[in-house]
Amino acid sequence: MNFSLTQSIKTIAISALVLAPIVSATNPASAAPKYIAQAATELTSPQSVGTTSNYLGAGVSSGLTTDNASGSQSKTGGTLYGRYAIPQSKLSARAGIVFTDKISAVTPKLTYDVGVAPGTNIFLGAGYNFVNEKNTSTPLGNKSAPVLSLGVESQLANNVLVFGSADLGVNAYQNNNNTAIAIQGGAGFRF
């Protein structure tokens, strides 16, 4: 399955339009009883929505695209993932290591985080995928390339979070200009 850059940008734009109503804060109706208005305000306040937890985790990564020029197949592997929330901002520094039985790649990213529910964020960001060996397929292509990322993280318990993201590698294949798409998911421990 090949995706052009234009198709990928359209997909991200449509996803953003679908998520916008969920993310936007709503003000309670003035006719609502006082206790309902107060509860609605608490749910949308920055103090009770989202998470600023730093964590390290592990999970799986799967490529959804292939490099048709070389006949490679999409890859599935593991991922090690981490987040450091930058204090006093909605930004986070993230890094993922994707690996298979033959290769690994490191992807540092900077993301903008939006709290959408208590303990839950969605994030959008950019980074760069560094592949340690050219022409060997990873879930996110077979060469180093810029990456766009859209994801979600949610705190399940005091020290446990789950995370998932879809990454788009721009011009991520050695033999053509195809876009690579990979998804990751797993669980992390807060530090």
C-alpha cells in the first residue's frame, strides 16, 4: 500500500478536523444548574485535563507501507519509547527506538500536547528517523527521513500509562520518494 505525500497530508488534515470538536473546550450553558456548570468547568480546566507525566515504555511497531521498487515488505517489530514533558509548556521531548531482528532506528521528536480528558493527551509533532543501516527495512522506511507524528497517551493507574502513535516518514525509502506510515503502541512506567 503506497501513500503519496499529498494523500498523507490530507489524511492528517481530516483527522485534525475530526478531533477538533473533541479537543475544543466548551463553556457550560448559563441555564444549567450551578453544580452542573461547576462540574463541567472542572472537567475542562487545565488542572484536571491531560497528563504531564514523564515515562519510559515498550510496545510494538508495525509498518503499513512498503518500498515497491525493492520488493520489501512492511515490517513489524518492537519499540522502546519515552516522553519528557517540558515544564511550564505544552511541549514534550519524545524518543522512540524501533527495532526488528535485523535493524533499529531512533526517532527523536518534539510534540505539542493537548489534554482531552483527565490523564489523557493527544499530541502532534515532528522529528527525524535515524535508520542505522540504509536499504534495510524498518517499520518506518529504509532510510533516515523527517517524521510527522500524531498520537495519544493515557494514564491508567498512578504509575502506568498507555501510548499509541501514527508516524509518517516523508521520503523514507531509498529507491523512491514514497511516504512510510507506521503505528506504535505500548505501555509505560512513570518516573
